[in-house]
Amino acid sequence: MSGCYVSALELFSIGIGPSSSHTVGPMRAAADFARHLPADVARAGLRVVLHGSLGATGAGHGTPDAVVAGLAGMAPETCDPRMVRGAWHRAAAAGTVLVDGRVAVPFALDDIRFAPLTRKPDHPNALTLTCEDSAGRTVLEYTYYSVGGGFIRRDGETVRSLPRGESTFMTAAELLRLAEAEGIDIAEVARRGERALRSDAETDRGLDDIWAAMRASIDAGLAAEGHLPGPLRVPRRAAGLRRQLEAEELGHPRGAEWLQVYALAVNEANASGDRVVTAPTNGAAGIVPAVIAYFLDAHPETGAVEIRSFLLTATAVGSLIKANAYLSGAEGGCQAEVGSACAMAAAGLCAVLGGTPAQVENAAEIAMEHHLGLTCDPIGGLVQVPCIERNAIAASTAVTAARLALHGDGHHIVPLDAVIATMRQTGLDMNSKYKETSTGGLAVNVVEC
Ligand code: SF4
């Protein structure tokens, strides 16, 4: 039986804001399309159609910029975010897009079209890219699905599955049985999944890079002043709160209030289109870094070993949710994004605070249970309100969930598997107004100024 484990280096991917499914995924899709264009055919034009949720809120999420950047050969991991912002209008003003960084193809603003009412059957986040030659013949046409967390799938492709090691599990119950039978913790179960892919040293390097990028996104958010981009003119709060706390603490160790400030900082960096780590999505990118930073503040004697253990434990929980429900707001609403991130962070924190596998499972369950039914209704289609503050609240919930679980012995009424199944069913029942389309909830009840 194959398991559900997704590598930590894929689940936590270094990218740019503001959205993993609307920015990172479309950029990867466009880059893949550019790589597949035959070199020997004269390309006279490009057309891109953003379907469903990408069409509904793509403009606010910077999807057209991301598509043009991807066509030009940029990658979310390595690009300069400043080169992505405004790429759509710059290419249209120049009249060309440099596909794969090599071939200039004519390009106009309306070569990217928004089709919010066209919902592809396979996934609500879809984009179709077409290239034509000078005779108007289609040279290449691919449809991609941006399936959440920056993952993409090309139409007609089977879902890529990662190589599996011995440590296979499909449910939390199996994960716990595995840990118990082998006498290992959940991070070690995850480590065995990573071992099927690369050496421990390579995995550790990747995990350390992920934490370095998370830390950098916290620092960037703590330093930035002013307002977030976009018509809402949302004031940044992280830098002001940092100054306030530093003045109050006067050189004392950082207290618990920093937890929320860290989360705000990351999500403000994300809303600005800066570099962040999908954890497991961009909209929910602040929760895991905030909880790790909070843990390090409280336990300054700890370091890389605990951070790796935190991330691996969180990955095992994220893998369960990805396999058995969703990690995408367009599929399951915000319960799938912020709820999943909260469960992952709670599990990671519980583990590094000495929790048993049963307590870790309990922590994840508590964190997810109290996000069930949470809808996605970002105002103006921007990953700002309610997203940024929601990360700060969920970071607190993750800490509470870990502490509650640590006070118990791992026994509890609702298994994590049942909560994940409930999240999936709730997502299926949820009206599409509440799935990243900005056509319901706060998005329609708050007037944009
Ligand atoms: S409301 Fe939640 S799911 Fe929707 S964009 Fe914001 S963080 Fe993502």
C-alpha cells in the first residue's frame, strides 16, 4: 500500500506572495508551458485564460503578473519579487513577452483574460495557455490546475506520487500505530518518508533553508512600514507592534505577545508579494513560522534539531490533510488553509515540547476541530482582510491546542481522522461563494473604500 506522505521540502516551498494557488502555482504552470514550447516554431501570439477562482480573484492575487513572470522563465523560489510585481503591464507596454527568457512573442494586456464563470470540472483553479503561430494555428495548448500550496497538475496528467519508503500511512490511526510499533516519534516516521527521496544531510539542508526563509519573512514584515498594496489601503501593524513591545520589554526576553506579531509580519510580507514559505499555503503562511519563533524565544537553548523535528511533524499532519481532505481555500474554504496550518503548527509545537505521538495527534485534532466550517471570503480578493489577522489568531489557537494536549494523556473523543473527514465533507457542502471567489461573506458585506 502506498502512503500519503508528502515531502517537507514540497509542502513547505519557498515562493512569493500573495497566494500559493493564485500566484505560485500559476507561475509554475506558465514556466512549465514555456519550457514545452517547441524551439523551431515561430510564435506569433500567446493567450492565457484564467478560469473559475483564478478568474474571480486573480487580479487581486497578482495572477497575471505571476503568469507573465513564469512565461519569462522566473521561478517562485529564486525570482526577485520586485520583477514579478507589475510584470503584466510592463510586458504589455513593451508589446512582447520574452518567453523562457529567450524568444520575444507579441503580447497585449488582453492576452490574459478572466473567465470567473468557467469552472473546469477537475478543479476550481485552472488556467489555459495557448500559443499560436503566424498562420493562427495552435502550436501548443495546455490547461493546468493550481491545486493548492503551489502544487500544479497539467490536464491529462496523473497526480504525481512521490516515492514511498517503508514508513507508509494513509490515516492518523496508521501513523500512530507505526510510531508505536517502531517506538519512534512522528518526526522520525516523517524522516523515513524523506529518506526515500534523498540523504538525511540533504533533507536537513532543505529544512534549514525553509526555516531561514521563514525567519527572513518574519524579519521583513517586522521592518516594513506604511500600507499594504491595493485599494483597501490596509495599514501594516507588525512594525508598530514590534516597536511597542520592544519599548515595554526594555531588553527583557520576548514574551508571548510576539507570537501574534510574528504571524502578522509574515502575512504582511505575503500580502506585499515578498518572499514567504507556503505553510501549507501562502494565505496561511504566518502560523507555522510564528509558532516556531515563539518556541525559540521561550527555549533559546534549542535550535536546528528542534526546528527540523517541528517541520517534519507538521509535514506528517499536512500530508494526512492533503491526502484525505484539502489544503486549498478554493476547494475547502479557509478551514483547509488556516485550519490546516493551525493543526500542523499545533502538532509541531506539541512534539518539540516533548509530546508523545498520541498527544501530537490530539494537538492537531484540537486545532483543526475549531476551524471546521471556516469560510474563505477575502475582501476585494486580496489576501489581506481577514487573512492576516486570522493567522495571528490561529497561531494562538495552535499554542493553546498544543498545551491542552500536553496536559492530557493522548486519549480523546474525536480522532484526527474524523476531523479531517469532517473538514472534507464540510468543504463539499460549502457554497462556492465561500471558496476564494470573494462573492460572499465579508467580501460582500464590507464596502471597499
Ligand atoms: S480567507 Fe483564508 S483561505 Fe481565503 S484567502 Fe484568506 S487565508 Fe486564504
